[in-house]
Amino acid sequence: MLEVIVLAAGQGSRMRSNLPKVLHPIAGRPLIQHVLDVSRDLNAARIHVVVGHEAEAVESAVAAPDVICHLQREQCGTGHAVQQAIHACEPTSTVLVLFGDVPLISAETLRRVVDAADGVAMLSAKISEPAGYGRVIRDDLGAFDSVVEHRDATVEQLALHEVNTGVLAASAAALAGWLDRVKNDNAQGEYYLPDVLTLARQEGVLVNVIESGRPFDALGVNTPEQLEALERLYQRSLAEMLLHAGVSLADRARLDIRGRLQCGENVRIDVNVIFEGDVVLGDGVFIGANSVIANAEIGSGVKIHPFTHIDGAVVGAGAEVGPYARLRPGTVLDDGAKIGNFVEVKNTHVGARAKANHLAYLGDAEIGTGSNIGAGTITCNYDGANKHRTTLGKGVFVGSNSTLVAPLTIGDGGFIAAGSTITDDVKNNELAVARGRQRNVEGWQRPTKPEDTD
């Protein structure tokens, strides 16, 4: 059985933020959520999270049936942190230790570490700028000897580029025994987790060093600068994956994916587009510049014009949206529907080929097939206490600057004269006119200002 211990107790003072470090987002999700996700990809039976600074906030963020939190009241090093959780693990379990601020380590790499944990396995990486990392020391035959922390290393050891990522795996019983023997006689006065590797070697236990070949496995976050750099590296890698899959990007550096994006064939994405949550794009979709698409399903052949915001909507094949349109949660556009500039739609079903070309609000409504909504039209769906629905049949025409006061039903072929405030139902093929009669005043004179002489 595999159990994972995630270390997430640190304050992260260099982030200069009152938000716990592991809750800072990368690709739209907290750092630690990425670590929990990869743990589940490994089919971990239980995930133990060691919390400390702002413990309640972290516990709330990670709460799940498979997560157990353990409080580290004083931060006395990584070895001390693992001790807070190790005795809650089954002695026969394989325990994998991960870090809540190293978010993008891959499941593929971690499987190699777990598979090598017949004694104890650790993950190393070779990096060009190893400052701050513990160095992996090998003997003359290239076998593992020890890990020396940066502050305790000699000049010769600091010149080494193979570093300890901190990730290790071993049986829970063995790890607990080694941790009980770890001492804090070092420059920091802390209990270092890598010291268990030296203890294992002294006992004749094989220490398997798995060297990572992936760029993200060793990249953690300690400062805002590192968070931004990791975000940009990750987004670049996601963009390159899209390009490799055949997606056309106007600029790979001006795209953010903050969730999961699935694309069909012949998809084109312009600059400065943000995807959030779960988004599916069908074949032949075009997404215009500066658009935000969140938790949406976009059908084949859809054209999203620039500056459009879509959240929680389903857009049918061949539909057209924007520019400057907003589709809010619960919106469904059927095939060929059109939502134009400065139109907001919420919790509304827009039928096939129906259109609202500009300057309208459609909320809590049913818009029938082929209906036309004129500019300035609004559905008055809220009475101050409750929401009500507006239902338009097929082929309804709503003239410009009309107000539809829900609850309201307009039958098939209904026609609403421009400037009307409609409060009563309209039957099939009826014309509804609800506006004050125009009166022209003869001989009227425009008011003049006192200083006017003409």
C-alpha cells in the first residue's frame, strides 16, 4: 500500500504574503493541489499533509476523504515534519515524501522512485544553478554516500551540480526508525530528512538514487519571482503541447491555461486568451484575442470574437459570440445562435439560429428557435426577492429598447414593438405595443439661457 506525506507547514516568509505559501496559485490552482493530484494519480491509499503556519487555512484547502492533516507546532526541519505523520501510516506501507511547494513533479518520475523503494529511494536532479539545494555526495564508485545541506557544504561540495530534491520513498517502519535517530547537530539546528539516507547506508540498506530527467521535478517556490518564473515555464510547456497536437496559436507566450483544455482539430487561438477550469473546444473553433473561457463546452465551428467572457456555458456548433459578449453560468446556445457585442446572457437557453446582436441582457429565459432580440432589450427577471423566467416561442421578434417583465410568455411568431414594456403574456402571432402615445406640441420654443442674446 502506498501512503504519501506532503510537507506543507512552512511560513514562506519570502513570499511576503499573508497567504500560506502552498496556497499560492500556479495554473489556476494552489501549489499543494497539484501535489495532491499527482498523489492520487499514483493511487495513494492515504495522503498525510503536515501543516503548521496558517494551519486552518491549509486544512480547509486540502480537505478531502483521502487526506489526513497533522500539525507541526514548531518548524524544526523536514525530518521533524515527517515525524508528525509517520506513525499514522501503516508500518507495512511504502511512504513517499513530497513537498507542497514543489507543484509540478510528474507521476512518471514518482513511480520510478516508488518502484525503487525496496530499501530506500531518493530523487536527485542535476541543475545548472544549485545554490540553496543539498548536494548529493557519491563515493569513488559512483554509489550514494550522503546528502550535505548547502549551509553545511564545503567549497568542493558546493561545486557539485547533482542536488537532492527532498523526495524519498521507504517502508513506513524503516523510515520511522531512522527518523527517531536523526540529530540536529548542524548549522541550522534542525532535523534534516536526508539524514535518514546516511543512517540507511550505515545499516547496509541500499539507497537507490533516481535521477530526474524532467525540468519541473526539482522546481519549487520560495519567492514571488520563482512563482512567476515557474508559471511562465509551465504555460510555455502547455502551449508547446498544444502546438504539437495541431492547435494554431498566434503567440505561445501569450496564452494561459488554468485548468484542463481539450481541443479538436483545426482550432485557432489568438493572443492573450485565458482558459480556466475544464474547457472543451470542438473542431474548427476560433477564439479571438483577449477572451476568457471558463468551464465551457464550445461546439465545432464556433467563432468567439475578441474580448468575450464565457463562464459555465455550452455553445452549440456554428454559433457566434462577441465581441465584448458575456455568457454566464447556465447559458446554452443551440447550433447557429448568435450573441453579439455587449450582450450578457445568464441561465438562458438560446435556440438554434436565434440572435441578440447587440446591447441586451437575457437572464433566466428561454429564447425560441429563430427569434430576434433587438438592441437595448432586457429581461426583468428579479422582483427584489425571487427570480422569474421569460419564455419566447419560435420566431419571436423583440423590437429595440424593449423591457420584458417576468414571469412572461410570448408565443410563436409574437412581435414586440420597439420601446415596449411587456408585462402580460403575448399569444402566437400577436403584436404587442406597450408604450406611451407620442404627442407633438406646436409652437413650442426651446428654453434659452440668460446670457443668450439671439
